[in-house]
Amino acid sequence: MTLPAPQTLRAVRGEILHFLSDPAAYGAAASEHFADGILAIRDGHVAELGPAEDMLAKLPSDIVLDDYRGKLILPGFVDTHIHYAQTDIIASYGEQLLAWLERYTFPAEARFADPDHAAAVASFFCDELLRNGTTTAMAFATVHGTSVDALFEAARQRRMRLITGKVLMDRNCPDFLRDTAESGDAESRALVERWHGRDRLLYAVTPRFAATSSPEQMTRAGRLFAEHPGLYLQSHVAENRCEIEWIARLYPDARSYLNVYDGFGQLGPRSVYAHCIWLDDADRARMAATGAAMSFCPTSNLFLGSGLFDLASARAQGIRVGIGTDVGAGTSFSMLQTLNEAYKVLQLNNQRLSATDAFYLATLGGARSLYLDAQIGSFLSGHEADFVVLDPQATPLLARRMANCASLDERLFVLMMLGDDRAVAATHVMGEPAGLHPALSKNSKTVNL
């Protein structure tokens, strides 16, 4: 049977890989791989996926087809924790978490009171995500409503999936970044009404962390999270030992740092907590029971000297886990480089991260941690057609090493260890090229069958 050919139907051809479930649990059955495959896309959504030989017999002869043979096509990367307002302080020297905030973060975020500055950074930030193959991100803005507007608008123009929200911070921060429990709540609600559910945009209630929000602000944040269907909540937990000691002094009655958030109704489906390094088994069990997710941020955890994430314990408890670049304490927008560091973190923690596990975390695993796996993260029919095209010949070293690879797993491992933004040949959002890659016109061919 031949598929119909409206103008909205297009296709891409190349080596295609996506995940149907977690390979750590289901092994080879968790993924679907086509050495030469075709992905048909209608109205920005996956219509069908299959071997090129079968698909060519079905597709209309005049379909527009982007030919990426020789390259690997994966669902777009999902970044579950990143700070867009810290773009300009990436690679700033010499501090751990609390000093980092005072010396670099707070002064940088003060500039986002200026809408023009916020718009310029948001535009660069979204382009940089797409240049690195990231099509969905959960991002922190600043306390300024203008920073949220700027980021949502930049993502909307690029048709990206993006989750963000106004940072809530009414104590233990500079006066120039301080809101109040009342103003933070009111402004958050206005932003929810303006942006949540518009196009591919979603709102996250965003207490920076328990130290910078008063109990009243935390109560209001939990209430807002509960009141609006589909709303998200994002924050930080158990990143740094000095931070944990501070939280214990501020909340002496709480059993743990995580328990502070739990007491204010901030754990549940669509709540995402970055870092989660210094948790115990009781904390992990509570995250699993409530459906809260962890964002594993290896580059920032190493850069700030925070500690080593325990992926094995998270998996043992059945917790949803995604990968976060955590720019600007994180040192790269590249998901490939972030997976590189994730492998090393787990090696230091006497754990293994296979290449298939890593790419699962960066795609379907991230989508599951955001409860978006019915929309993104795989190439199942009806899913939004976001994908990244990786070039295994992007650098001389990659090409030489690839020539000695004996399996798909080995090639994936080489890509995540030696790859970076140069390996991203193209990024497509809702089926369409993002238009940021010179390689798009040089290395691919748009043809009629």
C-alpha cells in the first residue's frame, strides 16, 4: 500500500536508532536499529519507520527525502537541567557551589532585568542547543519575568519543546535578585497563564533551592504545582555537602534535604531535581514512590567538585533519570561530551555506563523523566519528529577510530567519547532542518525518489 503524498509528507534516510525501553532492563529488545532506514514524517510527526527497501516501495515517487546515508539518526537529545542565564559564565574559574553562586551566578543573573539582554542570550542559547542536537530542554531562567518571556519566545520561534519558569528566591540572596512570597507567586501564575501549554512550551515552578526560599514561598510553590494540571517543578537537591549542612540548619525538623521539598508538596510526577548526589536509600525510595525524577549532571558535578552520582542505586529503586548539561557550571552544551563525563563519573563510582544505556538516558530516558515519552524520545508513530544526525567521520580521529569498530555498541561508545558539536551534522525539529548546520547542505542530499 502506497502512503499518500500531501505536501506535508517528507522523509529522511540513513542509519537509524531509537529506544523502545530501557536497555539496562531489556537488553537488545529495548532498541530498534536500521542499518539503512527511512523515517517518514507527516505534519511534523512520525508517520512510519522501516527498512529503506520496504519504505521505498511505499513512499510516493515525488516525496522530498533528506539523504543522510553514512550518518546515524537518533531522536533529538533531551537536556533535563540547564541554566540559560549562566551561558556567559561557563568556564569560570575556581569555586565550589555556594561560592560559585555568590561570585558568578548572581551577578550574571542580575543582567536579565534588561529584556534586550535576556532576548539576546535566549536566542544564542536555543541556537547552541540545536547546534549540539538538543531539541528539548528543561531550563532555569532568573527571578525576572522578562527572562522567562525571552526564553519561551526564542524556543517558540524555533518550534522547540522547552520547559522553564521564573526562579523563586525571597531570602539568602542579593537584594537585586530577591522577590517575595507574594510577588513570586503572582508573577509565576501570570507566566503560567501566558505560556503553559502554548505550542510546545511548558511551565515549571522553580524554587532555586530550599535555602533561598522561605517556608511561605515554598508552601506557595507546592500549592501552585498541585493546582495546575501538567505543570512542572524543578529545583536542586543534595549537590554539595556544605549546602546540605546549611539546609539542615535552616530546616532542623526535616529528616533530610529531600524531605524539605516533600514537606511542601513538591515531589510528584513532573518534578525534576538536579544532582541528587548525597541522598540515602530512604530519599531514593521516596522519589521513586512519588514519581519524581533525577537529573544526572556529570560535568558540573566534576567542575564544582560536588561528588559522584550513584546511577546504580537510582536504577535499583526504579527512579526516572535523565541527563543534564547544567550549563554554566556544566562545561559543555554537547550531550556527547556530557555522556563522556557521565561514563567517567560512574567509573570512579565503580559502576559501568554502556553506550546504549548512555544514549537511552539522553533520548527516551530524558523524555520519560519529563513525562513526555508519549510525545518525544523515540520514533514511534505519532511522536514529534525531532532528531539529530551524527557524523561518525566528523573528525580525522573519529574516522580513524570508527574504521576499527566491530559493532554498533562500539561505534556509539566512540561517538560519545570522541564526539562533540562537530559530530552533529544536522538537527531537525518537527521534521524540518533547524538550519544551523553548514553540513546540512554539504553532506546531505534532498532528492525526489
